[in-house]
Amino acid sequence: MRTIQPAKVVFTAVMGAIGILFMLPFLWMISASLKPELEVFTYPIQWIPKTWHAAQNYRQVWAGDYPFALYYWNSIKVTVLTTAISVTVSSMAAYGFSKVRFKGREALFLLVLVTFMVPSQAILVPQFLLYRWLGLFNNHAGLILLNCFSVIGTFLLRQFFLSIHNDYIESARIDGAGHFRIFTGIAVPLVRPALATYAILRFIWTWNDYQNPLIFLRSEELFTLQLGIRKFADMNGEFYSLIMAAAVSAIIPLLVIFVIGQKNVIEGISMGGVKG
């Protein structure tokens, strides 16, 4: 019979209470999106609405005066393409910096890390001028290109590629495999949880990005969801039930992605913890 350890019980209870505390704003947001405006700020808080107003609120968001569905589609397109390209580019760079021997590899990797120390706001003006000169201003291609390479993604994945024993690489080389074959057939399958972890992080970062769309997009038909919600909130700032309905709609893809990929995230963290 297993003995109950009081310390673990207390720790679990405390962590559970903290988890519930962190969930309360999210639960309030959902509750507010289901209420009529007059009941949003009633005290004490009515977590279950007395009067359900969900259909009207969400209909106003999705079928109102603003093309919310278009903003949603723009965000999905930009986020999915950015995530796919960024994971591909970062994983290839990480493999090169970890398993391909060439002169100056460590110095070049250090230079890549140094660029991470430069705040993104410090290079906004040069980026803006360059993209306008290249004809990439005010289109989704330019917005996607902005986030195709990630220093933190390269660094993160490089640490996992380093955990792959060189014996696998050498055996494949003896069999005549080149770097592309080794990368796709051996390295990538071994670090799949890490790739999934970075893909989820990249998806969340891009989906929530407000600064880049604000700077590099001008046409309303190109607006992403973050810009659309900002415009929606400016016009409906006094209607918190509608704003919460828009916010709930915006967060659904993030929840779906995390629920689907949480197993891989846990495996990725476990791989990092036992590396070497």
C-alpha cells in the first residue's frame, strides 16, 4: 500500500489552486461573452448567465458590420504558412550548426545569436524601407517573410540535434547517405517532439502578433485578426460582451493547437531534460 506524503498533497493542492486562479479570467471572458451587456459587470459575478445572449453576441461579431471571417482567414493563412516555413528553415539551420562540420561554424552561430540581442523595434524602420523598396509592403508575402527565420527556433532545435549521437550520422554516411537524406530520414524523426513544440510556439507568436501587421499592412482586406479586433473594439468599446465574444473566437485556434500538440510538448520538454 502506498503511503500518502503530506508534502506532495499540499504541493498538489497549492498548484491546483494556482491553476484555478489563472483560469478565472479566461472563464470570466467566456461567461461575459454569453451575457447581455447589462449583466457583464454585475456583482457578485454570475458565472452562469441568468439570461443567455450568446447567439446575439456571436452573430454581431461574425455577421455584423466588420468582415470578421475575412480577418480570421487572413490570420490562419499567415500563421500556418509562417509556421510551416519557419519550422523548415529553423530545423535546417539547426541541423547545419550541429551536425555539419565547416570552418567558422561556431563563430557564425555566435553571430546568429548576437542578432537575437537586437530588439525588433530597433530595426523596424530599416525593415519598413527595405520591404517597401522590394514591393513586399502591404501584402501577406512580406508579413510571412518577416518571421520565416527565428534565432530562438534555431537555437532551441540545435540543442536537440546535438543530443543525437554522431554514430547514427556516421553509419548513414558509410551507407552513402548525404546530408539531406540524413536530415529527413534520421535527424528529423528523432527530434519530432521538439519540432512540434517549436511549431506550437511559432503558431502562437504569429497568431498573436500585433506589431508587424500594424506596421506592414495598410489595406483593410489584408488585416489579420489582431488588427480586426482592435478596430472592432474601437467601435464597440462600451460593449464588453461583444468584445469578449470576439476574444473568445480569437483564442479558439490556440486552444485547439495546444490540445492537439500538448503530448508532443511534454515529450519535447522530457527530451530536453534527459538530453545527453
